[in-house]
Amino acid sequence: MSLRPQWYAAALLVVAGSAPALLVSQVDTTATIRGTAGSSLNGHPLVGVMISVPVVQRFVVSDSTGRFELRGLPAGRQRIRVSYQDRNTDEYEFELQRGKVKKIVVLLDVAAVDLDPVVVEAQARDFSRNLAGFYDRKKWYSGFARFYTREDIEHAHLVRLSSLLAREGITMREGPQGYVPTMWNRGNLCAVAVAIDGMPFREQDYDDVQIDEVQAVEVYRSSFMAVGLMPQIATFTPGGFVGARSCASVLIWTR
């Protein structure tokens, strides 16, 4: 009877000693790519988009919601390729980290002869200076701001960018610093901030931007700014940062 406590204690020590090794073996040292695939025409999800990592011969196909996930990838800089309906894109490089998930967004112009997708790392909706950010903000701010997709532009048969801006009451007027996009707000004429592909853009005639190249437009008015919902990407004026003179901001995204 005197030996049993010693044997029982030894057994506990063996089990306790093996537990850390078991936990270490369960740590996932691989990386994961997760994301969504959608149409650059209207942002709707696309099924059947293949995301592959050629160097390790791994791939995944987006489901009916446009979602995909590819696990067990080696860490480090890895190139991915996008394929859709027997068409391939160039490869895009991302830094993958052990035990981490890399979130990406893939937008495809499915009508194009050659795929020319937007493939970007998913970021906060307010800061993504790309077309993917447009569709995120459209989900969150619809009802507070105006959003025009490529599909909307085509359905409206707009042939000039000025025609689209005019729908929002925005016209070009000559001022002390040259031509400036303006609109009437509460009886006062004020400046409108315009950016193209995330960068402030001043132009005497915005029709120099071909409407066929415009993929999306978002318009934020002063009432939207006042309630504190304005995304940081839209807080600018033709001269720089947002100021009291600006009563609206327009973000234009091109192909």
C-alpha cells in the first residue's frame, strides 16, 4: 500500500510532462487566404471564381455567395492567380503570416475579353482607396449618400461625366482659382471636392475623363458630413483637406 501513492504521483508527472508537447503540436503554423469574389459591374457575388497558389498547386473556387477560403498555405510571400471561365489573370503577390488569415477582395469584369480584375487586401471600408472600398461603403452608407455602379451608368445611358454630376446638381464655374465644380446648398454656391481613384483631382472639364472608363461614382453631401458619418477617404476639397467651403465630395473610380 505504501508504493501506490508513489506510482500515482509518477503517473501524474508523466502526463503533465507530455501536455506541453501536445499543445505545441496543435499550433497551426500555416497561413490562410479568405475573401470574396464579385462583379465589378454591380458588386454582386460571383460563383466559380478560382483562386490558386501555383507554387504549391493549391486552389479553391468561390461559392454561391462569392466567398472562398484556402487553408494550409506556407507562410511568406506567395503569388496567387485568379481564373474564371477558362480565362486567367496575372499573378498577385501577398505576404502570408503563420497562423494568420489574409483577407482579400477580387472584383472581375466578367464581360471583358481579357480579365482585368481588382485584387486587393481587404481593409476598413472607410480607407480602401480602390473599387473594393466603394462596394463596402455602398453597403454601409446606402441611404446616406449616392452610389452609381457601372451598371447604373449604363442603364442611364450617360455619355458624359458632366451629365452624371449634373444629376447631383454639380456644374463647373469659373472662380478666382480657375474652374471649380460647384453646387447650390441652402441658397449658397459652394465648392465640391472631386477625387479620381482616391486622389484629389482638379480639372477645367471633367468630360476629359471618358465615361466608358468610369467604373463607379459616390457622392457625399454636407448633411452626410454633419452627422459624422463621412468616411475619411472623402474628407478633402479641391485645395486639399475638407473645409467650410465644401458642401459635397465626389469620388470617381475608373477601370
